[in-house]
Amino acid sequence: MKLDLEFIKENKKAIRFLLVFAGLYLVLNTVYGFFIQHYYPTSDPFTKAVSLQVSWILSFFDPSVTVYPSGYSEYIAIANDRQNMIYVFEGCNGLNVLIVYISFLVAFKGPQRLLLQFTGMGIVGIHLLNLARVVLLYAVAFYFPEQLYFFHKYLFTGIIYTIVFALWYFWVRSVRNE
């Protein structure tokens, strides 16, 4: 198979974007995997922090809500005085979404000042969005437990990634306008 140098020259920016995005995503995900594995079989500090923050938010609506970390498992139960409502795992802490988001920002090269602004705003925004997602999943588990899988797997995941795509859109527009 002959390498088409013309194709590479014409698509240099796109190829660079794909290589940087894939490379950074793989590196960050691998580091994240080792980080999670380091704490196995218990929960990592980020998942614990998200669980505590969600419990704090929920306590405004139901003071009996509390967090039950497991000393022998990677999940954390968030429950009220009546029953366990949801379990929070490492995938619920939002770090994977942040890895994808930041990998895109770095791969679609822009001014460093703008990169730092979008990274900071994205981290805060995605974290707050993720907290809202877990709080709402608790409410779904409480009021509509039979719908929890759909809301968790499809609806809220779709909403979060739609917002991430919107952030990427604004990033690309901002870079193009610089």
C-alpha cells in the first residue's frame, strides 16, 4: 500500500488533531486507570468527594440522606433513613468526561490563555453538571425506580455529552476568532 503524501499534506491539521486527541486521551485514561486501581477495592478520593457533595446537596431536601462508603468495595451508597437509593462508582465522578473534554481542547490547538480559561470553566461546569446528574439520579431512584436505568444510561449521559459538544463548539469558535 502506497502512502499518499498529497493526502497527508492536505489533511495535516486533521491528522495532527486525531493523533494528539487519541494520544492524550489514551495517556490520561491510562493514568486514571492506574489511579483507580491504586485504591481498589475501595473508592478513590474523587468518587468519595462527589458522593459527599451529592449527599450535602440532597440533605437540603432530606436531612436523613447520608453516605455509606464501603471498606471492601468500590461503590459508595447514598441513602436516606428508609433505604439505599443509589450507588456511586468511579464512573460517576465525571473524570472520564473531563478527560475527553480536555483532550479535545488540547488537540484543537488554541492560544494558551484561552486554553486555560476553557479548561478551568469546563472543569467547574462539567463537575457541577455531574453533581446535578447524580442528584437527579437519586430523585429518579426515589420516585421512579423502574426508570433509573434509562435515565442513567441514556438520558443523562446524552445531556452531558450534548453540553460537552456545545462547549467544544464554543472552543472552536473562540479559537477561530483569535
